[in-house]
Amino acid sequence: MEEQSQNPVFDETVEATEAIPIPQPTAPAEPLSMNAVLQIAPLRRLWYAQIVSVFGDFLALFAIITIMTFQMHATPQQVTGLNIAYLLPIAVLGVISGVFVDRWPVKLTLVGSDYIRACLCLLLFFVHSITGFYIVMATISIFSSFFSPAQGVALRSVVPMHGLRSANALMQQVMFIMRIIGGPIATTLVHYTTPRLCYGLDAASFLASGSLIASIALTIPKRPAVPAAEGAAPKSKVGSILEDMKVGAGFIFHHAALLFVIVALAAGMFVMGCFGPLIAIYVRDTLRASTNTFGITSAAIGIGLLIGVNALNAFAKRIANTTQVYLGLGGIALGTLLLALAPIAGFTVLHVGVPIAITVFGCFLIGFSCAGIIVPSQTLIQQETPQALMGRVGSTTMSAIFSAQIAGLLLSGILADHTSVRSVFAICTGMLVALVIAGKLWMEPEPHAA
């Protein structure tokens, strides 16, 4: 007796397809430019919101640092502690905040976070101690841990896939520009007026950001309900949250490309965390240069970041995101290597300005190369992550980045005390080279259709 087909419907489908031409795959869409992306009205309002809120953030942060440094005569450890107080809640809560972002309405999360932070900024008017600054900045950071992944979800929902790179470049461009101009503006306002003006502008910026986002029409696909297994006991709220965290972490660890770019981002931020506190000591003790040289090296990092974002977005559209990350890691490694070797040039070359010139170029290269990690990494994460997991993946990425920055801030001083600043830069070089090799060997993404 002939064996009957187990799936007659499937058999009929196979026969029917013989008469139907198979559609050919379409060519990938041309990546959108920054100007084209800005024509998308919701993205434009998100961008405006980013500009005003980040500007207010840097005004308040630099005003607090100015007050702590020149009026409260804080130690370097106390100033570093302010950065840690702001970074630590995001690093800790980032692991879990994405679970709630994936569950809550995105617009309500964004607007509520902005309005709450506006109210918290007003508490700075009544702070007169270093501990008080720590507490307020840490509290603001708690709500920032929900805002950032929710912003990533909103960005993904309003921008087509082939426009995500330019959209991320626009958002990062705002961060870099405000980092460059925020300090001088804040110190000027504190010197000629009062730090309370900076605090008030920060609160107003959050109100403006929340109002702009409230005017955006966001269409976020609803999270699909997962039916419980037959006979299984219903999970508690804590159990459900832990299960969501497990799903998000499992997706990252089983996706080689995502795991690589997240580790690459963390490594880059670790180097920046080490680099920030030590560059002033390096200029003073290793190069024996003036404070003007320190100002130039700090500016070179910001300029490198800004130029890198725009150059890569304009000329690297056809280069794979993972390739850009490799080049970015290699560029940072070369920059830290130059810093480790720059003083040697003072002995081998008669011109005393050569070590300083090498240092400035190394700082520029580090900034430029960081842009080669940040934008393509964020773009790849948004392209590869399902909409239902965007909050969890985004918050986990944010947690890894901020944890790496804290580790860099804490370890930089310890390593420098036991070795030297140049040795720390050499260690960073070796770590980045090892990461590039590990990425090529074990974390190469498999080619697949978008």
C-alpha cells in the first residue's frame, strides 16, 4: 500500500508554486543622509528634544563641577565621585529597566521621565554640600535609566532601517557638540551670574523635551502575549520580570554580532573612563607641559568625536557595521599606543614639541575612532533586535557601557599608582587588540537576509 502524505496541504502548495514565478530579492535601499532623516517629522522632534535636554544636562553638570572645584575645594576623588554617582544607578538599573520599557507605553515613559527629572533639578537650588550633589544626581540618573532605552525604541519606530545610521549619528552629534560647548558656557554663567541659572535652565530643558516628545505620534507594535504552558502554574510578577530578563540576555548571548558590538562599546568606554582622569596627570608629569596643552588635548578628543561621526556617516555607508567597529577598536588601540610611546620621541627627536604633537594626534585619533564604534554599534543593535526586545537589549547595552566607564574611572587611578600612566595606556592597547582578535575568531556574524 502506498504511503499517504502526512501533510496534503503542504503537497498542494508545492504543486501550486510550480506555476507561480518566484520573486527575486530586491536590492537593499540606499542609506538615508542626515538631511533626509531630518525630513521625518517625529525624528526631527526627537532630535530637538535631545538638543535641549542634553544642553541643560551639561550646563548643570559643569556648573556643579565648577562649584565643587572652586568654591567647595573638592578633591579629585570627590569630583570623580560625582561622575560615579551619576553613572552607577544607570549601570545597576540598566539590567532591569529595559523589562519595564518593553511593557510600558513608550511615550508615557519618555514624557514622565523628562517631567520627573525637571522637578528633581529644582532640588539643586537647595543643595549646599557635596553629598547633596551626589544624592540629587544619582536620583536623576535613576529616571535616566528608563529614558535612554525608551528613546531607542522610539527611534527605531519612526525611522526606516536604512535611515538608522544617520539618525544615530544625529543623536550622537548632539552629545559631542554639547560636551564641547557646555563646559565653557556653564563656567561663564557661574562666574558672571549664579549656578542657579544653570539649574533652572536644566529643569526648563527637561520640560521642553517632554513637551516635544508628547507631541509625537508614536506607533509601537504591541508586545505579543505568550500563552502559558498547559498545566503550568501562573508566574508571580517577580518571576515574570526575571523571565523577561532571561529572554533578553539569552538573545544577546546567542547573537554573536550583538555580543561583539556590546563588548566593543564597553571596551571603548572603559578606555575613555581610564583616559579621562589620567590625561591631565599624563600632560603634567609625563610630558611636563602646561595647562594649555591639557586644554588642547581635551578639545582634540571632542573634535575627533565630532568629525568622526560626520565623516563615517558620509563616507562609510557601504562599509559593514562590524567592519567599522573593528576599525574603531584598532584606531583607539593605535591612539593609546601613541600616548604610551610619545615621551620616547622626546629622547630620539631633538624637537621638544614632537611628544606633544604626537599626544594631540593620539587624542584626536581616539575620539575619531570612538565614533567608529558608537554609531555603527547602535545601528546594528537596532537593526538586529526584534521590536519586542528593544528595551531590554538597549538597557543591557547601556548598563554595560556605564559599568565599563565606572570601572575605568576606578581602576585608572589604582593601575597608575602601581605602574604608571603610560603603562595604563599600554594595557588598554593590548586589551583592544585582544578584543579585535577574539571578535574575528569567535564573534563574526553569519551572513543572513535583513
